[in-house]
Amino acid sequence: GGFAELDLLGAAGLLDQHERARLADVHHLAQTLLRRQSVDPWNREEFAPDLLAVLADAGLGALQLEGTSALFRGLVHAEVARADLSMSTVLGVHNELVVGVVDALGSPEQRRALLPRLAAMRSLGAFALTEPEHGSDVARGLTTTARRDGTDWVLDGAKRWIGLATVAEFAIVWARDVADGTVRAFVVGTDLPGFAAVPIRNKIGLRIMQNADVTLDGVRVPESSRLPGAVGFGAVNTVLRHSRAWVGWQAVGLQLAALEVARSYVRERQQFGRPLAGFQLVQQSLARMAGNAASSLALMVQVARLQDAGTLEMAHAAMVKATCTAQARETVALGRNLLGGNGMTTDYEMAKLFGDAEAMYTYEGTQEINQLIVGRALTGVSAFV
Ligand code: FAD
């Protein structure tokens, strides 16, 4: 431990012995089996089943269901993000959005059928909310429709950016009931007739995590596929509150990775006859990066306390999402600069972190949308309408 080892400000010391030992295992696995191994698939923009197996074998598919502390779960997400943000996003979508939604909004039968397979990561789901024409305003604008037809529902519409839709067994599709305008959610098999997912190519970050354009053309599902707890947009928000906060942990991990890469580079690289590490302006950049990472971490430690106490509000989650991802964006920009020209190639890792930070800055509500949620809570005035 200790400052120089970048041990997360001693945050692991707040865990009990069992969770601390498990976290150390996750750190070791992530550093030895994910970090270097993720560079090739990232460059080739390919999903990596062997990296998924690392997460599954470590038992991380059940994070949400085991009754661990929020701080443990958060630190696990930070450790995985420190190794690779794409696989961290796979893990986060899986636990926070898919397992979280089925567990919170599913029927007892749906929970029995889906949760054991999800916990083992033998099954993956996708979370299909965003649409081509409705991203930030999806709550108001959602146009995918659900029409009751006898004992079935028929779904029509399009979704965009849907993570894992090309590899998942099912997607949780959010749609508007044509009868009464209510937003509902359905568990939709990705092999059903009328369901199509086309990968979005040439992303500048998060290149292992496959995102897709999805079309739903008269997809027919039985009533038993409807999540009974998903009635109206309030239901989405109970889940998004926690998944938004989770992005803050990703920002912590990404910043620690940037700090590690930059620090080791400036110790080696010589200019003007001595290591870059010896120049005052270089140390200033490192200090700024460390300060950003540490303040993101400190925010998240307190957020974990609120989660365990059951008092996390959407405004808290939006505030930390906006703040930590902005800090991460500055941190990776400073780090990329410290590597000079070598910061431009993923051979030195930093460019990968730099691209990945952009994805994190945009999903789970952009910077502006999260700031407007905070602004609304502070002023009592909504800037959305
Ligand atoms: P827009 O809403 O068009 O926003 C464009 C710009 O306008 C942004 O800067 C935004 O902040 C700004 N803006 C919009 N409204 C306002 C306003 N009122 N005031 C000020 N500025 C405003 N979605 C899913 O459902 N499932 C997923 O698995 C998923 N994964 C994703 C993975 C990646 C890598 C990315 C990039 C996105 C993913 N998304 C996913 C979608 C993501 O949530 C949306 O991209 C995001 O909400 C922004 O929507 P948009 O892209 O339509 O941008």
C-alpha cells in the first residue's frame, strides 16, 4: 500500500478482511489477464470472449446479488476499469443494468429463470433504451411501440448504441404501450424473428464493447416477457441512479491507469539529458492527475456510503457522474501529453485510455444532461422543458 503504490488512498482499508482479500484477487486478475490482453482486440475492434471468461471465472457476474458492500462493488469496478474500460463496461452493464433491472423489476418467475444464468455469466443481456432520434430526451421522446395482441405483445421501432446487442442472448427493450402511452420493458430474445442488431463500427473508444443499431420489426413476445415492475419512466430512473454512479468508479479506475502509465513513462524517457520526471512542469501534470483521481475516488467512497444507507438520490448520482468523468477527461489529456508523440499510439496504452474516456463522458447521460439534473435539484427549476 501507500501513496507511491497508488493504492486508492487506502480505500480498501475500509472493507472487511474478506472483501479486501477478494479485491486484491480482482486487482491481480485484472492486471495479469485483462490489461495487456485487451490492447489487440481494442485495436481490431473485436469482442473478446476470453476476456469475458476472466470476469465470469472470477465470479463477477453475481456482484449485484451477493449482498456485498457498495464500496466493494465500486472498487471492483474501478480495478477492472483500470485494466480495460470496455470489459469494465461489459461488467457494469451486466450487473447494474441487466441483473439490476431483472432483479428489481422482474417477476419471481423471471428472476428464477434468468438470474442464475446471468450470475454465472452464461447468459448476457443488453439494455436497449436509446433510440436513433432520442438520446438525451429519451424519457420524453421514446417512440418504440408495444402493442398488445391477444396474449402477446408486438414491438416495433429502432434503438441505437445498444451495448452487447450483437452477442447477448436477450435485450431489455423499453417501449411505449400504444394503448395508454405508458413506458414498459420487455425481455426480448435476440434470435426472435424481426430482431436485428448491426454493429456500429469505427468508434474512437470502448472498441471491445460492441455497440449496435437495433431494429424491431413486429417482434412478438408473450406477456410473460414483460417486466411487471417496469411501469413508466420512474422505473428506469431507479435503475439509472445506481448505474450512473457506477460510471464514477470507472472514472476512478481509468485515471489510476493513466497515472501509472504516465509516471512510468516519464521516469524512463530522457530529454535535455535527464528523465522527464525531473522537470517541474512534468511533476505538476502528474500532481494534477493524482489530485483528480483522488478526488473522484473520495466522492465515490461517500457515494457508496449513501448507497448502503439507501439514501442515494438521482442528483447525487448525476453530480458524481458529471464530475468524475470531467476529471477523467482532463487526467487522460494530461497523460497523453506527457507521452508526446508516443501518446498517439495504443502501443503505449495512453491513447486507448484517451479514447475510452470519451465514451464514458457520453453514456449514462452526457455531461450537460447530468449537469441539468443537478441544476434542477439546486434551483427547483427544470431547464429541460
Ligand atoms: P444527443 O442527445 O443528440 O446529444 C448531443 C449533444 O447535445 C450532447 O452534447 C448533449 O449533452 C447535448 N444536449 C442535448 N440536450 C441538451 C440540452 N437540453 N441542453 C444542453 N445540451 C444538450 N444507450 C442504451 O440504451 N444502451 C446502451 O448500452 C448504450 N451504450 C452506449 C455506449 C456508448 C459507447 C455510447 C457513446 C452511447 C451508449 N448509449 C447507450 C447511448 C447514450 O446513452 C447516448 O449516446 C447519450 O444519452 C446521448 O444521446 P445522443 O447520443 O443521442 O446525443
